[in-house]
Amino acid sequence: MTNFRTQLLAGAAFSIAMILGAPAFAQDQTAVAHAEGDAADASGPNEVGEVIITATKRETKLQDTPIAVSVVGVQQLESAHVESFLDIAGQLPSLRVSTFESRQSALTVGIRGIVPGDANQPAREQGVGIYLDGVYLGRQQGLNASMLDLERVEVLRGPQGTLFGRNTEGGAVSLVTRRPTGAFGFRGTAGISNYNGHNVEGHLDFPEVMGFSVKLDGALQYHDATVRNPMAGQTGWNYLDRNGFKATVLWSPTDNFDALYSYDTGHSETSPFLSQLVNYNPLGLPVSTAFPRPAGAISPLAPNVFVRSSRQDVADIGVPQQPSIDEIYGHTLNLSWDITPDLTLRSITAYRGVSVQQYDNAGGPARPPVFQPNAPVGNSARNFSRYSLSDLEQFQRSQEFQLVGAIGDQFEYVVGVYYFNEKAWEEAATPSSLAYVGSNGDYVVRDPNTAGITRGFRSIDRGSLAHAKSAGVFVHTVWTPPILDNNLKITLGGRYTSDEKDGKLYKVSNVARNYTFDLKEERFDPTVTFAYDVSDDINFYATYSTGYRAGGANSRSLTFAPFESEEVKSYELGMKARLFDRVTLNVAAYSMDRTNSQIEFSLVAPDPVSGTNRNTVETVNAPGTTEIRGLEIESTIDVTDNLRLTLGYAYTDTSVPDAQNPFPASPSCPACGTVQPVYIIYTPPNAASLAVDYVHPLSFADIKFHIDFAYAEGAQSFEAFALKTDDSFIVNGRVALADWQVEENKKITVSLWSRNLLNEEHIYRRSPENRSGTNAIGDYANFNEPRTFGAEVAFKF
């Protein structure tokens, strides 16, 4: 990784030098040529403009494309001060983004109730495909890296099994970056914020030379922890230090051919959100200080540990905590050849990698192991503060060819082939970092070698590797029959996919094992759409489509037994309308049936080989059909030439059949071995958003006001528990003196912004799994980020 880090630091240093050495000129939003809608956004609210998307592998107008797709453009990203994928979460009600556990080093992404519980393992998969410039990103790790000069974010809702294929059961998110312009230009931003935060980014375009255009992008974001760690020299919680660099070269030797190569790197250092105790002994169990503790009893809390029902800014106990480190890199080559005016051949070649060093001591005394005041001195029962450590590496390569064409005005088609190959490896350990030394809550830091924190001294809880290959062939056609004044369009498509995956769980509880699996699956995913244009401004569509999440194995289990893919069949009715030249209204109602659902059950269970207790998770394909029904509404309203409202609403109703808990029945787990209710996580029944943008013209600049509101009902955060999180209501705001032209072709924008403006707090993740049993204590939970605010200067020349 030394060479990787050297390249990254060199790129970041270059970007910072360019920014510091350049005049403070404003970012010109209208430079976005690829998306007409962004140009409209840049000039402020006015007549509703057209947004161009590539969701169907060809450029189409958003309002004319008969699929449920949302677009977040440049202006919306900037107005909401979006700096990472996690920040997008509140902009679209249908898109749910959360940390995995409470770690910023991996994200859980869901659409329409398809939300994986634990997809951050080598042999687990996501249910929503994430794509960067057409390249699938195979792991949850690394998704929260710097966003380098995005042009737009396209969110395709509903299964995308035909055009995107594997692991797009709930939908797909396409991140599209800006291409080189071929003209000299520089855009930069520099800002400061609370929690000692700062952010810098720069984007440099070089003039075209002999058909070659070069663009360099760099970005850096930093803020201190928002929850202080009382232990001297240790990192607090919700700490962030992130940077990235990208170099792009566009070669256009002729009018009908271009080659676009890009290399991107990213480095992130983050700490998790604090897990705090929000209740103690909710079941009213008898409290006992005896050791060993009698069955059915609960230990008292340590005197220096407290129940906290609101968000903490200082932890009760200081713990060893260092930042998790994510490093990503990628090479992408896009080729496009216009063979004829109606036929284009495209190629997307990519190689990417992710490396993660995870350090998560978020739980401290709020999670097991629990306080046992009368345990003998030196007994392991006095150890506590579980430090979740993991090393993961992943490498992937992919190749896609697309033949995009048309026959007259009546028939369009996309024919493609796709290949994906991935290798991933992980080792994880969960040592206790602290030890109680008395009955009054005093504690000491355990020696990192003795505790097994230091590499080379770790007791490996699990070690696994996995290898996946996927190959597919797809066809997508749109036929406009010569009837009904050419207002009817029929889409037919299908994709054949062959998946192969194998893996090995080679260590459990620090004991060598030889658990393997070999999974092969083939499937066909069709799509059928009938779309009818009632007028030039109103169209209706009906769609049937399918999608799937690939099978695999759970490395947290004791046997590494494989489970098969789960699949969704979706039926959707939609309408898209432009009204009065000032309003867009898009509505989608859908019904999805999911079968072979991948359901997870967790238990602190004894390992039959080593005899030690470990946090065990088993994944099963549950019988029955999960029903997901929903309604989505999106609208933009240009109230005046200067005032725009953007509204969104998502209703989701889910019904999951009860499933068999695979763990054997025991006194400490009454639900084990029984058929029990299970739930879909991170999916609120109701979610809504509203954004208000107002532009006030001045003689020399514009004053731009932006405020957005995001509401979501509470939802389950664990599949096996009915307990819901809190409702949430987040407000973000920004005011800017924009596009102040200080010289010819030189502009400056000065802005003030705030995220979570009202400093609202809510629990976004809550676990009741420690209410009873040998680890009884109470519920732990994670709260959202507190209010952040800052000032920025953006410039362009």
C-alpha cells in the first residue's frame, strides 16, 4: 500500500497547491453540458428543464423514460452540502443509506424494502447495485469515499435485472462524474466548519492537445470527532479524515470514436458512531452481584456507566480507539465507436480494489461482556469493551460490451455481454480492550499484545475468502408500432446470467477449519414495459421485471453453509407528467414478491470445536413470499421564475412470513428453534422530503437560499426484532452569494451552510438482543450526527 498512499498524497498535494495558488473564482454550474437539467438548476428556479439520463444505456430525457428513476443534480448536491454517499440519504425518500453497524467504513444501501442486513463479508452480496461511471462496485466497504466531481446521481427504483443484472434486486444507483471539457479551466472550493472541520477540492481541465483532453480532480474533507473519548490520545467517535484524487484522459482522434481512461484513488480514516446504553434491565430481571451469576439474573451497572436517553457528546468511559482505514483505487477504460449514425459499439473495462483496516470500539461498557463486580481478579470475566477488528481486501475486474442501435424511428435496441470476477479475503477478531480491577467500576487498559489487539497477536474469530464469477448476456429493445399515432412504446428485454461462487472459512475461534462451499446458479431476468403518451407532456407505463441478489455464505456462522440467491418479481404502474410548463409530477405504484429471502439470525453461541462463546450469525433461505407494496411521488414546482419547490414521498408496506430460527433451543434463547416473526430493516413505512430554492437577483450576483426537510418514520434495524428506531426530521440549509463576476470569465460564490440545522437527534439503529441471557444488560443504540455548519468559497476561471 506504500505506492498507493504515495500516489494519493501526491494527488492531494497537487490539488491543494492549485487551489491555494489560484484566485478565488466561482464555480460555474452551467459548465455541466451533459445534463441539461443541471444547467437549469445552475441558473436558479425557472421553467422546468429537461434532464438527460443514461439509465437505459442510451441518453434519454428523464420525463420521457418509462422507469422509476430519480436524479440528484450538481446544484442539489451542493445546496445540501453532500460530500459522501452517506450524505445523500435524506435527499430521496425511496433511497435508504445507513452505516453498517455504526461504522462509516461500510454502508448499507436499500431501495423499496430490499436492504441487506450484513453484506460486508467476502461471500455476501448487496441488494442494490452501486455503479461508478458504469462500473459495478462489488463491496459495501469503500462506498463512503470522497465523491470526485459528480455530475449527477441516478437512482433507479425497482429490480434492474435486465440492463444491470446481478445484485440489483431493489434497484441501482449510478454515480456519473464529469468528463474533461478540452478547454482550460479551474474550479475550486475551500471551506471551514465546526468540529475543527475543513474541506478543499479542485478540478483542473487542460486544453485539448492532438485529440487528448486531461482533467485532474482532488478533494479533502476533515472534522474532529463529534463525541469525545475521555481516554487521552485516543480517537473519539464520528471522526473523519478523507481525501481522494482522480485523473481522467479523453482521447478523441475522430468525430466518431473516443476513449476515456480514468484512475481514481481514495483514502479515508473514520471512527464509528458511539453505541450508548439507552435502557437497563428492561425485562425487570433480578439483579445479582454473585459470580458466577445465577441463570436468569442480570449484573448491576458499573458505577461509572449510565443510561443515556439522548445523544452523548462525551462517552462515559474512555476506550482504545483508532480510526478505521479505507483505501480504494480503480482503473476504468471506456471506448465508444459510432459505427454508423444509428449504431454505436461501447466497451467498459475496469479493475478496482478495496483495502480496509477496521477498528470499532463503539460499544465500550454498553455492550457485552458485562460488568461482574465479584469475578476473581485476573479472571477473563472482568474483561470488557469489545474491540471489533477486521482486515479485508477485495479485487475485482469487469468487462462489458454494448451494441446500441436503432432501425428507423420504430425500433431501438441494446445488446450486451458482461463479465465480472472478484476475489475477497477477511480476517476478524473481537478482543476485549479493558478490564475491571475492582467492584467500583475502576478499570485498566489491557496490554494490546496480551489482549490480542496487535496484529500477530490476534485470536482470529473468523478468517474466510471467497471468489465470485458472473457472466451475462442481455438484450433490451423498444418498439414503437405504427399505430395510435406512434404514441405506444413496447419494451421487451431479458438477461441470462451464470454465477459461480466458492469460498473457504479457514479459521473459527482461532482454530483452523476447512469449511468450504461451491455455489453455481443460472437464471433469466425479463422485463416488459408498455408505455403510452397521452400527450406530449403526459405518459403512462406498466412494467413487469425481475431481479435477484446472489447467494453465498456467512463467515460469521459456524459451518459456512451456502444459501441460494433471493429473487423479486415486480409489477409497476407509473405516470410522468409536465404541467403548465412549471410542474413535473412523477408517480409510481408497485407490488413486489420476494422469494427465497435471505434472513439472518444472530446469537452468542458456543463453538462446539473450541468451546468458546462467539457472536454467531446464520443466514437461511426462508420459505414463503415476502410482499412489498409501495407508492412513490416526486414533483418539482416552479412557483415563480425565482422560487422552486421539490417534493418527494415514499410509502412502503412490507409483510414477511415467519421463519424458523436455525439455532437450537436453550434457556438463554427462548426464540431459538422456533418459528418467529422477521422484519425488513431500515425501511420506514412513510418517508417524505421537501426542498425550497429561491434566487434573488442582484446587479452583480445572485443571492440563493436553499432549505430542505427530510422526514422518516422509525423502522426495524435488526431482522429478528420488532423494535423500531425513532422517527426522524432533518433540516439542511444554505445561503449563498452566487456567481459574483469579479472579472471576465472569473466568478466567485460565498456560502454559509448547515446540516441538521435544528440539531435534531434520533436513534437510527437500536439492538434489543442483550435484554436477557448470559450477556443481559439492556438496549444499545446509535444516534445521528449532531448539527454541523460552515462557510465556503467557490471559484472558477
